[in-house]
Amino acid sequence: MKVKPSLMNMNTRKIVSLAACAMIAAGCASTGKLAREQAGYPRGNVDARGLFMENCSRCHGQDGRAKTFHGRLLGAQNFTDAKWHAGTSNDDIIRAIKTGPKTMPAFDKKLSEAEIEAVAAYVQTIEPAQ
């Protein structure tokens, strides 16, 4: 039995697309060495910028603008958006980090409470664009 080339190509594309999405999601959800090392630290001793770079910058970018491949693909929040800054509280940011809105992975089991609070405070220091 011969398979039509167009049907085979369509199935191959679906498999490749699903594998790519899984790899992207896994890459965004990973926590690294710094997160594990600082899990027991009090909030004031946490390297929030380091944790942001380790866990968030792949999608949100090192500058918070979300102009990365992953950020564009997944629709990551641009932290320099003045409207977002004006309408988003620290509690909103903490909730987002913990629960992972939309395509963002949840970090409530990957980062400690102190780490989450420190990263949220760091995100608030990213200046909105003028």
C-alpha cells in the first residue's frame, strides 16, 4: 500500500511541530543550579536578577522586552510595556509566577516562596518604555 506523499508530509509536519512545542515548553519550565542553591535563602539574600536570567529570560528576554524567539512564539509578556506596568501589582506578578498564565509554566513547585517574591520584585524594577 502506498501512502500519498502529501499525507505523509502532513503527518511528519504534525509530529515535528508537536516535538518542537514540547521542547520549547520544557526549556521554559526548567530551573537551574541557582534556583536549587537558593531554595532555602531568605528573600533578601536571593539573587533575583540571576534567577530571572536562569528561569525567565529565555522567553521574557534579558531586558524584559520579550523579543526572543520563545517570547514571540509563546506570546510572553513585555515587562517594559507602560500599560502593563500601570495595571499590574506585585501580587499579580507573584500569582503569574506561581500559576503560569497562558503558555507560561508554573513555578510554584520549582522556586521557593522567597525566590518567587524576589523575582517579582525584580520584574517591577524593569523600567517601562517611554
